[in-house]
Amino acid sequence: MRVCILGCGYVGLELARQLQPDHEVVGVRRSTAGLRAVERTGATAIKADVTDADALAQLPDADTLVFAASSGGRGADAAREVYVEGLRTVVETFGRREDPPERLVYTSSTGVYGDHDGGWVDETTSLDPTTDKTRVLVEAERVARKFAAEHGIRGQVVRFAGLYGPDRYRLERYLNGPVTAGYLNMVHRDDAAGVVRHVLEQDLGDEVLLVVDDEPVDKHTFADWLADECDVTRPPKRSKAERLDDAGLSEAARRRILTSKRCSNDRLRERGYEFRFPTFREGYRAAVDAYRDGF
């Protein structure tokens, strides 16, 4: 199977490593530095922007597309350009080829669920995005499924919880505090990539999959566990009310604080995926050990 990973970044690079040598992998990045990272995985690296139809036309045919491009942490307008317009351009460009891809996997976010006051959500839960950017993600999911189908490509959506792993453990945030109340829904980078590989190799149809580990955790509980494991003083805590009293808080940050939910991975487990890092305890072990070794 030839897999083309569009936006071969944090998860995409790990996916490229996991897919080889069983599959042929093409990794697409916009920057020269990004291309070098792709090459180090052993995949074929090609420079292109997902919003540039002419550049996309130069890419080889593929059996499966994985759309994992990033808007670089910018606002809703930049997100729309990449996730909606870029994805449309990808679908149109590949869909009109003589040998179009059979499948498209789009990597979305659990942010599309909005606020559930700490309650559980799964793939059957109605979407209720609360920010301009998460509303863009919902629109992009429609492109991945409906628009792709109109072009003869079977689209599937995987919704990632908060990603962490090498270079993204952010220990200081939790060790130094203050830590605001709420739930963390997380998945290690290696499992995020592992789920996409599982989806590609097992051909699970076109159903949506929520990609999150076994244990959503209260932020205060997580911070205390992390401090204990690192043998440092537990960090100061804040309630949501205390955090919301901050006059300098942006509207987007306010909405994030008010958005609380616990994400279930029951469907993913039922489809046979086995986690490398079932909870934060296993996933943060390398970071904790490195922190302790530094003292």
C-alpha cells in the first residue's frame, strides 16, 4: 500500500516510521527542515503545500491519503485555509486522477464536542464546538467524509485527544503551576500514529473513531501524581472560578476553561487496538525518568 501523509509532522513522522517497511510512504511537508525530518524516517520526502493545487499535482498516486496538516497554532482563519480549503484542494486534486486514492483519513480533534460539564462523550455524542477554530474542524470533518465521497474517495475521521510525547511533555507547566481544575483527555504520540496505522491496515470502514487513552484524568490529580513521581513539591492549584476572574483572560482561553468532558475509547478498544501507553502513568514514565536523572 502506498500511503501519502500530507502534513508529515509530529504524528505523521511517527506514522511514517511505523508503516515502514511494510508499506511505501510519501511524506509531504512545506519546509526544507521538515523534508529532512521526513527523510530521516526512510520515507520519500516531497515539498508541497496542501493549499497549492499545482504542487499537489506533482505528487505520486497513492492508495490512501492521511491528512495531518497543521495550521501552526494560528487562529480560525488560518485553520480554515488549511483544514477546509486545503483539504478540499487535496480531495479535488487527487479525486480527478485516472487512479484516485481509495481512502482518506483526516485527523481531527476532540475539541469538536464542546462542553459536557465533565460528562462522558463518545462517537455518538452530538458535536457542539465552542470556538471559531473548533467550528472550522467540524466543517473540515464534513469535507473529509461528504465532499471526499462525492469525488469517489472513502473518507474516515479520527479525533485525537491532547497529544503528548517526546518534545511535548510540558512538565514545567504542571510542576510549576498554578494548575487550573478540569479534565485532561490525552493520547501519546506513538498511539495516535498507531491508531492511524491500525485503521489503514484493518480497514475499519468509514466510522468515526475517538483516539484517547484509557483514563481521562483530573488536572489537579495528574499534577500531583507528576510532582510525586518527580520528587518535587506539589504545585499550587486554581479553581475554574479563580482562573476566570483573571481580567486579562482571552475569550478563547475562557471558553477552553469552561469546556470540560471525558472522552471514551470504548469503540477503539472494540475495534482491536492495543495501546502502547494505556494511561499517562506509562506515557510519562520516560519524561519522569529523564527529569529525575537531570538532578
